[in-house]
Amino acid sequence: MNLVMPNMDEFRKHAQQAIEWIARYYENIEDYPVKSQVQPGEIYNELPASMPDTGEQIDRMIRDFDDTLLKGITHWQSPKFFAYFPANTSVPSMVAEMMTAAMGVQGMKWETSPAAAELEQKVMEWLRDAIGLPGEFEGTIQDSASTSTLVSILTAREKATGYAVNEEGLEGKGAFRVYGSVETHSSIERAVKVAGLGRKNFVKVPVDEAYRMRPGELEAAIKRDLQDGHRPLCIVATLGTTGSTSIDPLPRIAEISEKYGIWLHVDAAFAGSALILKDYRWMIEGMEAVDTFVFNPHKWLFTNFDSSAYFVRDARALTNTFQLIPEYLKTRSDEQVNNYSDWTIPLGRRFRALKLWFVLRYYGLNGLQEKLTRHIEMAKTFEQQVNEHPHFERLAPRTMNVVCFRMNPGDITSKEQLNALNEELLHSINRSGEIYLTHTRLDGKYTLRMVIAQTHVEDRHVEQAWEVIRHTAKDIHASM
Ligand SMILES: *Cc1c(COP(=O)(O)O)cnc(C)c1O
């Protein structure tokens, strides 16, 4: 080991080992149990109690990784991963991420790497145009949709108070109210808590039979709050809820936000990617009233975590909220450039634009459209099979590539028993390691979610999944 100079021969050797490891990993990925089968504490207990006194060879770490850690990995890049929403990567994304790690750029200010800042500006314009957002939106890459939403709510809070809460705190400002549907992602409620607004001021608006926010109920809640002397601050509309991928009716919600002058944030973390398809542009009708919009290329656009695309109509309001320039961070270019640390919470920023640039260029818009269309087609086929099977049923409308369903053998009348049976089905499926599914609860019903969005998923994987699901159902309930 050479501690003085980077030894590039040594680097080449180990980097090649790592690349070989990655290639083999992908070649064998379908052989691993998709969901890790280890028990709590199993990995921890196999690891030494203290760090080594003297340095070790990288070969050994790679070997130990295979022996100790690999069994504790859940394989998100397996084409048989149908759980949650995906956290996809792809070849161009991996290659770019290696280069990013090598340069170790700290992209907090333009001057700390002009290319990182200007590439970010450019790829966000590409993305904005590709998903059909109006040209006045500017974008930045956040680490997660959770951060994007928090940043949005903080900006709303500051804009509504003339940036006074930043200066004076919240005391005497009244109760700011934030509205989302009951199907809104938990990150919204968390953002309301973290922003100091108080969780009880997050108003959960009821949904319709397709799990979409009811605009009439939203307006009624706002009117009640105004009568009570509260301050309606922000509405969060969800395009693609985590439970069932339902799409809140943006045009109606936009009207309400304009009528009452309330900040409007759109959480399209997963489903926003579908906006590259013209067929889904209807989702953003009403965009004229939207202040901020987030979607995650690290979900369904093949760019590895973390990559959350956050778009704002009024970038000045954003930077006014977050900018803080101590003497040691002042630079001569401050007035002419985007310093993206002013667009978010942490000072430090990874060079995240590079992997997005690689991905967008590698696939091209047509390539991305083709992949997403394939995923939606596969989901359509899967849905049909569920619909046609006498002992399975769909539990929510399919809006794109997520199918919500359960087994219902017909000889069980108790709601609780049917829920317990489906819970058992899910766990039996996941224990097999063949595929990985997760669940939600819709209308009190234990619901399995089949999410067909993995970078490398093909028809045969979905066919195999349907077979595993049917066989497992038969195994746990005789009449299936
Ligand atoms: C995944 C998801 C989030 C959270 O995304 P992170 O990037 O993990 O913070 C928020 N909202 C919706 C609708 C999601 O699907």
C-alpha cells in the first residue's frame, strides 16, 4: 500500500476487480433471492468488533463482501424486483457515478466547479422540456423528493411572511395550514413537522373512489380554516400516489390555489417520469398555477439514487429563503451564476448532474419513451390476468405501471381473515426469494402492489411473477 502518492497501477488492478465484480453481479443477479433473507443482527454479528490496526488489501474486502455482506443485500436492480417504487440504475449512470467519485467534486458554488453548476443548469432545462413543464421553470437537483418538498414548504412559508420567519421565528404568525390528500406520501407530513408548522396543521383531504384528492373537500377545508383564522399556506398535489399511483386532479386543485392565493407544490416523485410520454401530459394540465414541482429520476428514469429533479417558478424566492453568504464563501461571480447551495439546505453538494447527463444522452428521449411504454404495456398484460382470474381482484384503477390487487378465493367472508390471508401470501412470496412485492392498505384492504418499472425487467420476469403469485396462493389456501 502506498500512502504517499496515488498508485495508479494499484488503482487499475482493484478497479478492474471491482468492475469484474459488478459485471458478474449483473450476470448472476437473477439467481439471488430478491429480498435479503437474513435475520436481524446476523450481518452485524459476523463483523469484527473493531477496525484493523494495519491496512488491508482491497482484494480481501471484495472477498469479505461476497462472504459476509452479499446475503444481506436486497437486490433492487434485479428484474424480479417489483416492490415499493424502484431505485433504478443503469450502465451509463454507473459509469458516470464512478467518474463522479473519482473527482470528488464539492459542487456547492459555481466556482468550486463551474462545469458541475452549468451542466446541472443545462440538464435540468433538458428535463424540464422533456416532461413538458413551462419554460419559466428553473431546476436544480436535490437529494430526494423529501428534501424537495421540505424546501418547497419552507419557501412558501418565507414568501408568505415576507421572509420574516427566517428572521424572527414563527411566534405570533398564526397557524399555517398545509393540504394534501389522505394518500399523500409521508414525506409531506414530515416536512410540515420539520418546517416548524406543527403536524396538526397538515390537513388530510379525503379522496374519491380512485384515491384522488377531492377538490370540493379541499376547498371546504380551506374555507373552514379561513373562518377559524388559520393561514392556508400550501397545497400539495400528488401525481402518482405511493399506494396506488392515483393522480390528483391538478386543473381543479390549481383553480383553488389561484382563487385563494395558496402556494401549490406538485409531488410527482415516481410518476413524473411518465410525462416524457405525450399520453400522460394531461396530468399537468393546470401547471400555470403550480409554484414548485418534483420528480425523481432515481425512481423511474434509470439514474441511480440520489437524483431528485426539483423545479421552481420563482427561483428568487427560493434563493432568498436559503441564501446565506458568510465571508469565507463570497466569490466574485456570485451575481452572475447559479450557486446551487443557495437552492437547498446543505452547503455541500455532490456532482449529481453528470450521471443524469450520461443517462439522458445514452438512451435519448426516444429510448426512454420506449422503455417506459414497455413497462406500461407489461402492467396492462398483468392487470388483464388479474382481472380474468376468478380468485384474484384488482383493488384500484391502473393509471400506468402499478397494479394493486389481492387474492380473494370466494370462500372467506371475514374482512380480517381476507387481509390476513393476503398478508400471508405476500410474506410467503417474499420468503421464496423468487420475486419481491410490497403492500399497501386501500380502503382497509390489505393490497399487494405489482410495480413494473425495473430497468431490466422483461416479459418473462412478469410472467414468472404471475406464476409465483398463483402457485403461492394455492399453497397457502387449498381452494385457490
Ligand atoms: C418515493 C416518493 C417520495 C419520497 O421520495 P424520496 O426521494 O425517497 O424522498 C415522495 N413522494 C412520493 C409520491 C413518492 O413516491
